[in-house]
Amino acid sequence: MMMNELKELDEERLLALEVLRRQKERVARAYNKRVKGKTFVVNDLVPMGKKNKALGKWSPHWEGPFRILKAFSNNAYEVEELAEDRRILKVNGKYLKKYKPFMHEVKIATT
């Protein structure tokens, strides 16, 4: 009698574990529907998100632009700064976004 109860308990635990696994899959599917992936190719211009600890919340949210030199696996990129010092950095793609030039950076072609 006691052995039967233990076997039933094991079966209930396995069933509960399977239900939990299916619930997690359902949540992951719902989340992944709304997530938009960011991918960049070589020579794309991107700004990089970085905060200056000295300036705190008054620091600029994005610095750059940077040029993508190389794309690695797992959303890692090698970028080159377009300023005077030409730093080359390796960064995760979550710190990058598509570059949109400011109005004063856009040159208007006149004919």
C-alpha cells in the first residue's frame, strides 16, 4: 500500500514537471513574438550606448558614430570610432543601434 502511494506521488510530480515545462514554453513563445532582433553588417554606422560615471544621469546616452569592422558570432561586433583617435573596440550588439544622423550632420544637396 505504501509503495503504491509513493509510485503515484512520483507520477504526479512528473506530471507537474511536464505542465511547468509547457507553461514556460508558452511564455517564451509569447515573449519571442514581440522581440525584434538587431543585426548589423560590415561598414554599418552605429552609435554605442555608454554612460560616463562622472556625469551620471547628465551624460549623453549614445556616443559615436562607430563603423562596424567585423561581426562575430553571438551578436558580438568589432567597431572603429570615426573620431580622431580611431579606437577599435569589441562590443556586444545589445549596446548598439542603427545610426540616425542629426539634422546638423545632414548635408543638403543644392543644384
